Amino acid sequence: MVRVIVVRDLVKEYPGRRALDGITFEVEEGEVFGLIGPNGAGKTTTLRILATIIKPTSGYVEVCGKDVLKEDMEVRRLISYLPEEAGAYSNLSGLEYLRFMASFYYNDEKSVKSAIERAIAISGLGERLKEKTSNYSKGMRRRLLLARTLMVRPKLAILDEPTSGLDVTHAYHLRRVIKSYSKDYGITVLISSHNMLEVEYLCDRVALIDQGRIIETGSPDELKSKYSTVNLEDTFMKVVGFAQGS
Amino acid sequence: MPKGLKLLVIKEVKDLLRDPKILIGMILFPALILPIMGAAINISTGSLVEKSSGPLTIYVLDQDGGKIAQKVMGFLRDNKVEIIVLSGSYQDAIRNVAGGGVLMVLPEGLSQKIESGTRGEILIYYGFKDFSILESLNAQRVSGLLSTFENVLVRDLISESAPSADPDSILNPLSLNEKSVIKGVAQPISPYVLTNIVRMQGLMGPLVIMIVLILAMQVAATSIAIEKEAKTLETLLTIPVSRLNILFGKLVGSVTIALLATVANVFAFTYYISSITSQAISSIGNIDLASVGLIPPPEGYFLLGLTLFGALVSALALALTLGTLAKDVRGAQSIIGIVIVPVFLPTIFLMMGDMQTLPASIQAALYAIPFTYPVLASQSLITGNYAPILAGLVYMAFFTLFTLYIAAKVFTTEKVMTGRLSFKRRSP
């Protein structure tokens, strides 16, 4: 299998604090890989390094064989990132926003149009896409942004808390889209989430992360079986308890 | 223009122009409010002038009853002044101007004094009711009329005592024929009139430059902060476009909006200034500078354009760098509030005075500010003194490159995301 993500001994230090303390993991093509952990565990920092926004203090990170430090522009052509707190340009319509974003990935109008059509289907927002995004609800904006992330069919989609703060209807729609898109087009997805139900539904494998370190990796079923738990929430609490007791 | 940069500039201009704060606050509001202010000033000044040139009444208490008293009243009547002659005491007379108006008291013996060659005195009482500009204008009008009467009286007295003499030759034995030498050619214009016209016409350049720079800096500094606040920056930094293109996209977008705002402001400001100064200019003579050899040469305009462009780019690079480090829009605005001080300082200093007359320390400080050079270039259009401008251009080029380098450095690192520059005191 082709490795889309390789992360080795990743360390990120901020003044007075070590956000990542030697993280190592790999993700294969077509996998949906989840990073699970409490607030401040280092999930977003890991995602931001992979998305070329911030640079690691030490360690090695590659996406599809490209070093994120040395080949950041090439990496940006392969990824599509949905931050946890993301917005769209409030004075542009949904369609204008999608066109603006798609135009960076394609050189011909036909491909741009195809990407926009995919985004229209993914978002399910229909005619509302003609309105300014300032009129959108939080759920609608998140659907637009997920559509923007997936419409370019990236090699790697990086999704930070994709359904955070959304009601059941919008969250359900987004999860179904992520799952089907990954399956249908073989898109590798790296996802971070607090929602264990979401993680169990979406992820092929997960890494449990706490205080900047990965403390366990495996498929949801493997982990539940290993720790004799009925769900990932219990697994996480048990693993964190072990880690803190060790 | 690279495709990514073009996309970013189009987005930037579209997004900014659709922002009501920018469209109304920076373009439409100044374009409307300044002409409205100018029109309001025009209307009130016009009606004031009309009223102050209307019928004027003067109460006169004639205690003299002589020839001079008759002469002064006759003169005033000839100049469309209604004279109401009072009788009785001075205390009774002054009551007439308690609610406004003018009382002239011609004391006993006035005519005798003047005719015998000694100075006489006329008492004028200006009654103030509401301390309005009209009351002040009326007082000036009476004062002016009596001053003219004094001139007439002097000439009459000279003619009476020396019938063969020309009163004007006695009063003004010297005639001053003043000329201003401009670029070695004597021009028939007095130095005071020339200086006033040059100052008046040179006022616009620095003011417009100041407006352009301040507007552009505000747009540039807040454009990154808006992306941070709207949570669009994080996504923008991960799309396949170079950080430098994002930076230049912001620069070009800000310049475009600033230029649009400038056009609106210049038109509005020109109308405003012409509304409030039209009378002042006509009073000193509306003389075309070109007719006295003060035609700004093409190289002057070229240098002005260069310095303005340099100042604009360095101001924007500075504003973008600082705006990038701000946490949010409010933070960016507070930073710019401080940074614009060196933008308007040269304008204020050089609008009111000359560089050469300033203390050496202030001159050095002004020369260190790149935004001084467009103001100097604007003045050199008339003076033709290009040497400091050329030296300034070299300095500005270095300053701009250095600021752009810093902006690019900040933009290509994670500081663009993690920057937290603020002038607010941090809580412990």
C-alpha cells in the first residue's frame, strides 16, 4: 500500500510549552485516520503542520512522499484542509467562494466548473449558494466549507473537528458525505474529533493522543477488544488512565 | 500578473468593495459629506454676505452741529446708510443700541477742532445682542466707511489749505511698483500675492497625499486582520498559492481600494476647498501661475508620481507587516492609529512652513520619514528644487525594500498565524 502520510518523532514547542512530544504515525492511501484526544492534546497542531501552516521544531513529516518543510507548495497541491474554526468570505456568494477556491487548483474553466458542480452536490445547498455567505447558518457554512475541501478531490483531506458545534441534521449530512467521498474516490482522510461516535463511524484506524504524545493506535474494533470496552470513549478513558498511571 | 495573484486581487477588491464599512465609510461618505459641508458653508456665507451688504442704519447723536458733522452724515447717506438723528443725552441715545445696532456720537466742538487743525474724535458704539458674525460684519462695514470718509476729509483739507497741490502726491509721495522675479524673469505680481497663491495652490497636493496614504494603510492593515477574524486566513494559507502572492494580492487590492477612495475624496475635497476659499482667492486675485512662468515641468510631475508610489508601497508594506502581527481588526486599527502619525506630520509641518526654517532636529526627523518626500516633491513642482527629492527617492527605495522584506519574512513564517502584536496592556 502507498503511504500518504509519514510522521516521525514530531516535536512542536511554543514559548513555555511543548505541544507535540515526539509523535509518530503513518496513514495509507484511502484510509480514514482519526486523531482522538482532549483539548490541548496536540491534534490541531499536528494537522496544521501537515497542512503547511506551521513548522515543526523537529521531526519529519511527508505527504505522498513530499517533505512538508522543503516542498510545501507541492504538498499544498495534494491536500485540502478544513480548519476547526473556518469561515468563508462574507461578501462573496457561496458559488463565488467555490469558484475562487477551485481556480487555484485547476487551469482550465471546464475543470473549475466540474469542481463547482461536485461542490454543489456535496453541500446540498442548492439555490442558497447564490446568496452571500454572511446569510448562512453555521451548519450551512460548514457544509459549504466541506464541499470546498472535497470538491478538488485531494490526495489527502485534513479535517479538523468537521462537525463541531453542528446540530444532528447537519452533522449527519457531513459524516455521510465524508464517508462516501473517501470510499468512492479513494481519498485519504486525516480527521480530528472529540466525538467518539463520529470517529467510530468514520475511521478505519485511530490514534489516541494526550499531552502531545500518541498513546495508542489501531482500528476502533481492535482497540475496543484490546481494552475490553464497548465504545471508544471508554477505551480512551482507560488508555489515558493507564498512560497517566504508568 | 501570475494567475494566483490575479485571483487574489480580484477577490480582494470584490470583497472590500462589497463591505459596507469600506464602500460607505471610505468612498461614499467622504464623497457626499464634504460637498454637503461645502454647500452648507457656501449657503450660510452667501446669505451672510447678502445680509451684511443690505440696508444699514446708524443712530447719530449730533452734539456738534457743525460742518464736519453734516459732511460725515452726508457721506454715510450717499453710501446707502440710513441715519436716524437722536436728541437728548448720551445715556438715552445708547439705549437705542441695547438690542444691537450702531450709535455714532459727534461730540461738541468736533468741526471746530478739525477746522483749526487739531484732531477730532468721533465715538462709535457697537451694540451686541447675539454676538453673531453679522454684527461683526456690520461693525467692520461702519469702520470701513468712516475710514474712507477720513481719506475724503484729508483730501478736502489739503485742497482747502493748498489749492494748487495734488492731495495724492502729498499723501503718497512714493509709488511702490513691486515685481516678483521668478526663474530670472521679472513678473508683474507682488510677492505677497504670489506667496498667497502658491501656498493656496500648494495646499492641495500634501493634503491629497496624506489622505491617500492614510486610507491605503487602513485598508492594508485591516485586510489581514479581517481574514484572521473571519477565520479565512488558515484556509488561504493551505491552498496552492505562494505566500508572497497572498501578500502582493493584499498590497494591490489595498492600493486599488485606496485609489478609488482617493478619487472620491479628491473630488469631494476639491469641491469643499473651492467652496470655502473661493472668496479668499478672489480677494487676492485669481492669477494663473502659468502666466507668471510657474508652469510645473513634466519631470516634476514624474518625480512626484515616483515619490508618491514609493511612499504608497512603503506605507502599505509597513501597514501589512504590522497588520499581520495584529490579533484582530481592532488590534490592527489601534496599531495604524499610531503609525499614521508620521504620515501626517510632514504634511502639517510643510504645509504651514518651509523645511529650511525648521530646527535642524525636526528637519532630520522629517527627512527620515519616507512620507515627507511626496510632500517635498509636490512643493518642488513650483520651486524646481529637485535635489532633496532625488536623494529621497534613493532612501525611499531602501526603506521600501527593507519594509517589504520584513513583510515577506513575516508572511512566509507562522508568525502570520500566531502574531499577537498589540498596544493594549496584557492582563497579568
